[in-house]
Amino acid sequence: MSIKDQLKVLIVDDHRTSRMLIRDALEQLGIKQIVFACDGEEALKAMMQTPCHIIISDFNMPKLDGIQLLKAIRSYKKTQRTPFIILTSKGDRELVMKAAQLGVNNFLAKPITVPVLKKTIEAVVGRLQ
């Protein structure tokens, strides 16, 4: 069984369209276990109940933004090692530096493509095949 068959991914984005586009890209990569959250607060609750193997989170969201979610995930022993990818449409150097300080595993710029998503995930968890 390959890693993509076992991998459970949490997609966090306040825009339904973005969540569906990421889901479609993940499914094209053969990843079928996908969970959704529409903001960081909902994502944090989901991770406390049933942790996922990797989080792909938008930066700009209501309630808890991506940086605040990353900080919260890193502060709980149960989730502190969960791979975390920040998704953003901004090329904001300050965001990149802040996320790096908090232990983000990788970045993904919108709009995403399937090859770039694959490369980004593989850089964090290893080959999907």
C-alpha cells in the first residue's frame, strides 16, 4: 500500500471553490481521504477530534488565520509534528518568515496545479507512489 492510499489530508480554506479545487487536485494524485474545514477554528477542532496526517491551509481566513492555526497546531503535543503547508495568493515575505519561524513545512501559491501540489506534498511526506 502506497503512502497516497494511507494519507489523510485536511484542507482549510474559507472559500468553498478553493477547497473543491484542492480536493480535485488531491484526488488526481490518488489521495482519497480528504477532510474539510472552512476556517482555522473549525480545523483546530477537527484536528483535536481526529488528527489528519497533513494540513493544507489558506493563510487569509476569518476567526483563526493560517498563521494562528499553525501556531495552535504546533502548541499541542498531539498535533505538533503534523506536516503543515500554507496556501496563499500573496508573495508576502513577512508571512513566509513568520510561518518558517513557527515550523511550517512548505508553501503553496495560488492558483495551484496538480504537478506543483504533488511536488509540494512529496517534499514534506516523501514519494506518493
